[in-house]
Amino acid sequence: MITGVVLFPGAGTNANHQSLVAIETAIKNASTKINVARCDFEYRKAGKSFPDKTPVLIETVRKAVTQATQDWGCATNEIVIGGRSMGGRMCSMAIADAENTLEVAGLVCVCYPLHPPKQPNKLRSEHLPRVTAPSLFISGTRDEFGTVDELTAATKPMKKKTHVWIDGARHDLKNRDAEVGEIIASWVVAL
């Protein structure tokens, strides 16, 4: 049983980004029993535009999940975590941390930033094989942060992953937020 979903934004946005709002709306429409928390990273709360270092971002994910367990009266393994771009990546890294694994019910990565645009040699996938939670990856077929083939290859070692491709969409998934929200809501409810 999923008690809730904790969502994080991409590097250049905040917790009120329309994509996260659309995901929350779709989940609440699919199940009135599933809580949703949209969370900001500390650098955004401080009014900064550039992200903190990775360990700080991962710690923010951990703290948000801990807070959610307290707020919702549940264990971490009843919570799905994820987000858009950098937000989803930081959640995946928190789950994959070999020294301090975060046990969750699932991972949602919307537009996983596999590599910087036009820099396919700088892969951000070393940790992905250590992600054991069921994982949903949603990306556009024209995402400049990772092609269909690149992301499929990077996630191949993962045991429980699902890919959904949004045809013709780029990294911003422009005008597809409601569709993405419904895909995520269906996946979460089915866990």
C-alpha cells in the first residue's frame, strides 16, 4: 500500500512547477488515500539559482522523506519518491547510496538527465544498477539530456524499471504535463 509520494523539481524550477502540480493533481484524482508532498531544495528556499553540491541535495531528499513518514505516520517503504530532471536524479542517488540506502516503495524519474546536452560522454548513470526499488522513467523521444537508446542502455542493469516515451517531446515535455501526471498516477496506484 502506497501512503504517499514525495516530489522534487528540476534544477531551474521549484516545487510549484506546473509539472509537479500536474502530477499531484493526477495522483489525488486517482486515489484520495495517497498523500503528495512537493518539496524544494534548500538552495531554492534560500533564493539561489544554482544547485548545492550533490551530497547536500541528497540529504534534502532524505530529510523530506523522513518528514513525510512523520507527517503521514508510515514507513519509508510506503513512499514513492521522484521528480523532474535533477529532482528525480537526486532521489535515485539517495536510493542507491550503498552506505545509507533509502528504502522506498518506488522511484519516478521524469526526464532523467542522463548527461548534459551535447555531452553524451558525461553519463550520470553509475549508481543506477544499485537502485532496487521499482522505477518509472518518463522521457521525451527528443530529450537532449538522453536519447531513447542511451537511457535504455543506462537502465538495462536495473531489475524493476519501466520506460514510457512521450513521442516527439524534448526535455521540457511542453504541453504534456497532464498526460505525464496520469501515467505516474496509474503507475503509483498499481504498486
